[in-house]
Amino acid sequence: MEFKENINLINKRARDLYQNAMFIKSILVGFVALAVDLSLIFIFTDVFLWNYWISANIAFIITILVNFLLQKFWTFGDNVVHRTKAQLFKFFTLSLLNLFANSILMYVFVSLFGIWYLLAQTVITAILFLFNFVVYRFYIFV
């Protein structure tokens, strides 16, 4: 009985390490996406002099594809090509929900609370990251 319990414990630890590795990879991908997003927002707002809200939304859309590709192929190691179309649809749908939440939260943080737009975007990204990881793990990249 003790041997079987040890094997079960080893299996559980291996699953935990695998899930932790995915979470850490997802965090790293999140930082890459954040860097892309913030860079684009900065360029659009401070260089092109666009409104911060428009800048944030356009940058968010461009970042979707970068995030999808990195999450699918690196974080979750999903190299199955025939599922990509369905996954991209789910990912894009989730991203639209994120865009809506991002837009509302940017308005609230910047216009109502007077928070600097880059700080606001960073906080919003952290909030949405936690929600998204769960959806990616258990719905999109299953």
C-alpha cells in the first residue's frame, strides 16, 4: 500500500509542477503582451497624439494575436493545427470581452479617478490576466 501511495504522490507532484510551469509561462507571455500593449499605447498616445482611450483599444487588438500565438504554442504546448481555428475564435471572443472590460476600466481609472493611463493599463492587465489564465487552461487550450 505504501508503494502505491508514493506513486500517487509523485504523480500529483508532477501534475502540480506542470501546472505551475504553465502558470509561469503564462505570466511571462503576459509580460511580453504587456510590453507590446504599453509600447503601442505610448506610441499612439504620445507620438501620434491620439486619445488615450483610442490608443488603448487599438493596442489591445494588436496584442491579441501576439498573445494567442504565444499562449497556444509555448505556454500550453498545443501544436495541434486543426484546433487552431476554433481556439482562435474562442480566444478572440474572450478578447472582445476583455476589450469591453478594458475600455470601461480605462475610462473609470483615467477619467474618473485621474490615474495615469499607463499605470491604469498595467493594473487592468493584471486583473484580466488572472481571469484569462483560468479560461485558457480549462476552456480554450484544453
